[in-house]
Amino acid sequence: MANVDEIKFFKLILRQILCLFLILSLVRSQNNVAFQPSFITTTGPTVTSLLVGNLTDVSLYVRTASPSNTTGSIGSPSCVGEASPWVLTKEQVGKTAAQIQLRLEGNLHLCGDNETETDCCSKPLCVLETVQVSACVGGSPQASLLIQARIHALLVPAGAPSDNNTVIPNQVYQPLGACPCDLTDGACDVRCCCDQDCSPEDLMLFASHCLPGPFGGQISKDPDYQCSLQSSENSPDWFPFLCVHSPPENNPYLGLFYQGQTIPPKPGPSFQTPALSAPVPVAVYTQGSPIFTINDQFFTVPQMVLGRCVDNAPVAFLNNFEVKCVTLLNSCPTGAPLITLPEDLRIQVKNGQGADVLVDVAEEVADDLSLFISQTDAVASSDKGLVCENVTLALDYIFYWKGNGITSITLTQTVGTISLNRSVVLTTRYSAEFLNGEFPGEPRSGNPGYQAGKPIIAGVEDISDNDTNNTGSIQRTSINLWKPVRDGLCSSVEMKPALFGENSTSGCLLPVSRLNLTQCDLLREAVTSLQESLVTATHVAKSGNPDPLMLTDWVNISYVTLNSTAMEDSPASCSGIPSHQHIQVWSLITSMVDGTPQREIIDVEVSLSLSSWVLDCGGGDISPCVDPTETQLFPITSSVTFIDIPIDTGPPKSRFQINFTEYDCNRNDVCWPELAFPLTKHYTGEPYSQSLAKGLILVFFFIVASVLGTPWRQIRQAWG
């Protein structure tokens, strides 16, 4: 038991001793202070550090410390102040922290050669010393801060500063800068020996490793080919005949760092509405130029621009258009273009030949509004709701032109009365057509050959009996394909023109019931009528700019007729349905214009493919097979294919023609068969009389050389 009590007594004494040590260390830590950081290396005149700890009764002293000559160490901190160019300031930043800042007073600029002031630096390395800051409490140092200062003198220009801009010489005639490797302003670039910011001490560090070539400023002022560099020691005797007389500014390094182009600044993107310039009237109208009113304003009609309708879009000369604009009406419109009086449409327009024409307006009232309003329940007039009268539904312009001018303008304005029981969707139509006499100013699809992506030009021959002579003309139309919209049904389908060089397939869906399949003849006639509506033309234009009065510019369209064999029909199916129409177009390269091949259409063939339509009662849906009025959807398709006819290159060449090229002018630089070409009339480089005179002079010199030459001299000697 005694041993156990002694052990407990010793443990208690040990705990008390440990607590005493902890209390003493805590008290000591509260009294101690420290610099953070305690060692600083600076190259500038300002140094900042933090003093943390118990700052009560703490005094700061600054002195210049010198290392010992024997040991090289700095002496102990001193609480005795000394005169120093460093000014110390203290700013409290907390209960246990203060910001200590030292600032070097004095002028750091480098002394000049004849300068008499003493407040300057005599050497480039102006300050090289160690500064010690001591924190003392009651004359006893508690912490110290060592500052190693290495400060260079400031390079200040001798003259007064100038506000003049730096003059950059013309870079077309000399390289960009005498020292291209000087990339940093006010600092020495390493290995750039031509940098004016480098001191002699800096240049000694890399004098043997300077950047070579023009980038390092080593530009030869006089190239080797200059005539001024000829010397009798190393110059050959032919040097005076091949040397170049050139000014020293013209050296081979011109343009090495500058190509001579001037790149204008590009404006950045902006979300602000751009400021539109005032319209500039034209003297005469050309295709595509805007039409102007007598007030020098654009003549505008609502058109489609970037997928949306614009009310004030300028009308371009000889550019036909037809657009539809959809508007949601919740109330009666009050402004243009839906509410426009006829007198507002009678505008005087410049005709492009120094005069003006007045728009002739004719007003029509639309009785059937189903073409303009998509909701039929809102069409009928009633006592309830709003009644909008004289709403403009369509504006159809016809411009008659001749040469570069407009002879007259007619406008048909279609108006109607709309009853609004609720919001309705109104579709207005706007069109412009240019007519030259009786023929419209149709756009071209190429000049002369077809361009890829342009519509194929087709037409219908119109033959009239004029006295005893049959004169023909072509009324233009187009070859169309199906263009499904909305639900894709053939009842709402539209058409799109076939584009040259673009193979395409499209179609629509036709609802067919069991009752329709019992009347196969009527079904075949209905499908055939739909397919024939795509291609109503009898001719197609050979080129992209045909003449409607020249039948030689057109080619007949070949229609493949169907076999008139009996069709085998059943009560629930029909065979021989012309569900697919295929158009084949053959084209050929006929000429070249400025290196661009010109293609012409040689032949067009239109054929129909037959198929059988049978109701599909599988998949659990048997209603079409039970209910005679229930319908299924069957596809009706159309396609176009373009076939390129290869150019006939003639018979194959023989082995002699392939290998023997000495007299082939197309494969040989020397063309002996054309030696006398300048003497022929096919040569157009100069007048024929001059080329003949020069040729005779050459022949004369050849004869003189032959007579005075060695063979004739030997003949004369032998004769003598």
C-alpha cells in the first residue's frame, strides 16, 4: 500500500510541475514580439514588414549593420539609435500586430559628368548595405529585422520631357527598328547587345553570346553585290558587269519584319442599331438597283428579309417577287400596310430617264376571305365582336419597263372586311412583276450556261396563226417537285422548282379509303392529275438565258407514256397507280467562259412509275378494312436526277503521239512549227506591217551573216 501511495504522490507533483512550466511559457509568449518576415532582400526604396506579439512599450531602432571581417556575421541587435537615411513608420493594424515600413530618403538618379550636386548616385549601383531594425522593451532587444538593400540608380533623361509623338520612319524602305530584339521598354534584354538600356556591366555578361542576324541588330548596310564594295583583291574581273548600283537604304532585309501592308482596324460587334445612310439616287436604273420616288426616297413594298416580313423594303429594278406575310390580329389594324388608302398608294416614281410616272391604283373587294384568313369561323360577319373594314389583303404591282427606264406602273389593291370574334391569323400577299411589252422580266439561271443551284427554265409553246405564217413563242414556267408543308398531305402541299445540278426526291401523303379502292380508275386519274401538275411544260431551255421568241433555244421534253394494258384490280387494292414521277436531265459542257465550263441541257425525260396500293390491316388497326370511310395515307413522290454527258475527246492517241513531244506545242516549251508565227496574220501582238518589217530585217541580217561567214570566205578564196 505504501508503494502505491508514493506513486500517486509523485504523479501529483509531476502534474503540478508541468502546469507551472506551461504557465511560464504562456506568459513568456505573451511578452515576446517577432518580425514577419525577419529577413528581406530589396531592390527598391520601400520595405514593409509586420511586427506581431505584445506591442506594449515596444520601441524600434534603425541602424546600418556591417558584417564582421573575421566571421562575416551580423552583430547582436542594438537598442541604441543611429543616424540613417532610412525613415521608419509604424501603423497599428490590430491588437497584436503593427505594419512597419522603411523608406529610403534621398535622390537616386545617376550623377552627370559635370554635375555638382552631392545628392545623387556616383555609381550605377547606388545603395549596397544591410539595415537592422531592433524591437526593444525597456532597453532589451526582443526581435530584429535584417534588410539587404541592393538599389540601382534611376536613369532620368537629361532633357525636359516632350509631348511630341514618336516619329516612326517609313518601314517600306528600312527594317522595323534598328534593334528588333529590344522587346522591353526601360530594361535590358538579355543577349540583345544593341539594347540601349543595357549598361556596360550588363553587356559584359553576354557580350560573347549576342543574338545574331537582323533580329540582333546586325544588319549589313552594304550587301556583297553593291558596286561600291569592289576591291582588287577578292573581286573577279566580271564583277563590274554584274554588280548592282543601289542606295544603301535598299538592302535584302527590307520587309523581313514588315511586309508593307496596312491593316485597318476592324470595328467590334455592337448590339446597337446601325445608323443607316441616306439613299443615293441613281441616274439610270440597272438590274438590282433600287427604285426611287420623286422625293429621293426608296420606293418600298412589304417583302421577306432574313425570314421575316419587313414593311419598308426597297423594290429592286427587274427583280420579281411574291411574298406572304402572316399577322396575328387581336384588334382592328390602324396603320400601314394593312390600312392604306388608294390616294396614299398613288406615288410619283422616278422612271430612270429624267422623268417620273404615277402609280395607277385599281381597287378590288375580296368576297372569299378563305385565302387570307386561316380560321373559317372568324370569317363570317356577325353582330358580335369587331368589324374591320377596308383591310388591305393584297398589293400586286406590275412595272412596265423599256431599256433602263420604267414606262408605267399599275397596282391592284385587294381589300376586305374582317369580323373579329377572337384573334385570327391574317395572311397578306405582296407581289411585283416587271413586264417588257408582253413578256415578264424573268430572272436568268446563268449566262450563257446553267449555274448550279439555279431553277431549270421551262416553257409552254404558244403557236398563233398570223396570216399564213406560224410564229411561235414560249411562255415561261418551271419544272416543279413536291414541297410538303404542315401535315404533309397532298391537299396542303406546295411546289418548289427543280434546281440545276441538285438531285432531289420529295413527296406528299394522299388519304385513301376502302371506298376509293373500289373505284380504281378514278383513283388513277386523280393521282395522274396530281403528278401532271408538277410538269406542265412542253419545252426546256438549253441555256440559262433563253430567248422566248427563238425556238432554237429550247428543247422538247420527252414524256414516257404508260402502257394501256388492263389493270388487275381487286375490291381492296388497286394496281397501276402512278405514285412516282421521275425527271431525268442530261447536260453537256459546250463552251468555256473565263475558264468556267458552261453547261447546257441536251434532253429532259419525264416518266411515271407504277405501284399497287393495298390497305394495311396489320398491327391491330383493322378499322380501314372494316369502315369504308376510314382512310390510310399512301405516298406520292417525285424526283429529279442530273446526268453529265462526258466530253468527246476524240480517238485515243498512238504511242508515237504520247512519247514524241518535240514538235508538240502544247507539251513542249520550244515550238518549232510556230517559228514564223509573228510573220503570219494570226499574230495580233502588233500591227502586221511592223511584224513583217521586223521579220525582213532579221532575214537581211541572216543573209549578211551568211555571206560574211566562214563558208563564203573559203569559197571566195578558192575562186580567187
